[in-house]
Amino acid sequence: MSTATKNIMIVGVGGQGSLLASKILGYLLLNEGYDVKVSEVHGMSQRGGSVVTYVRYGDKVYSPVIDEGEADVIVSFELMEAARWMKCLKKDGQIVTNTQQIDPMPVVLGAEEYPEDLVDKMKDKGVKVDALDCLKLAEEAGNIKAVNVVLLGRLSHYFDIPEESWHKALEANVPKKLLEINERAFELGRSA
């Protein structure tokens, strides 16, 4: 069966674990037999700036970059980042987002206000949005840094890939001492 190239954007704020999430996803898709390209675009990631990772997979992928209007799925670690990158989503694409709000510098400095009702605003534009409080679930799993894996658990609903394969990808990419917490985080995201 031929598989057209699919495009996933992972967006967030520096320090949220989006690079590990893209590594796990890339590993998973490679193990499922796809050609995979992963490209990381760092903004001011060390200072809480925007971080974007592209994951493209299919029978044969030639470029690692996703252009505006090409993303099948946007996985967002932060609500405003989901809204910011929405223009890259295909017409029938899906956003999977954490509802966490991290104030960008203009908001911190008082020059702007964090936009309200972003999920409703995105839905009003006809976008399919799956929004989940991943921070709360990561806390429940035992570590707030597991937001990335909670999001992957939620994302797993949109793939026809056995759950066992997701767990193998976690085992291969997460330090052994943190594996149990991350497996719990994945399950909480998947079953939420």
C-alpha cells in the first residue's frame, strides 16, 4: 500500500521537551517502515522562545520542511503557539494542543495581553482542535516535564499504529529511570 507523505509540526516554547517528542515520533515512524525526515527549527529556544520541529513521513520523503497549508497535524505544547502556527495547517488538518499558557516576553513586560478563548477562536475558523490540560496529566503521572509524552499519548489517537509500537519508541528514547513516569504519562494522554 502506497503512503503519501504526511506532515506533522511540533510547536512549543523552549524547554518543554518538543525535541524529545519529535525524536520519539521519528523513531516510531521509522520502525513502522516509513521514510522519515525530521527537521528542527530553533528560535530563542534557550530563552523560552518558539521552537518548531517538522516530522514528515511516507514512502519517500525528499524534503524535511513543511510549508504553509501543508501540515496534516500540528502538535502544540502551548496554546498561543497552536494559534500562531495554525496557518501551516491543511484545510482538513488537526491540532492537538496542550491548554497550558506561557506568557511570551511582550505579555511579561505588560506591552500586550495574552489572547483569551484561543481554542474557541481556532474552532470558529473551522479548525479541528483537540485541547487537553497536559500539564495536569503530567503532574498526575509524576513529573511536569512529561507534558511532551502526554501529548504523544493524545496524538496516538490519530494514527493507525499499535500502542505497543509507541511504547517501544518510548523505551528506546527515554532514560530508563524516567521510563515508568513517561509510560504513565503516555497512557494518561491516550485515555484522556
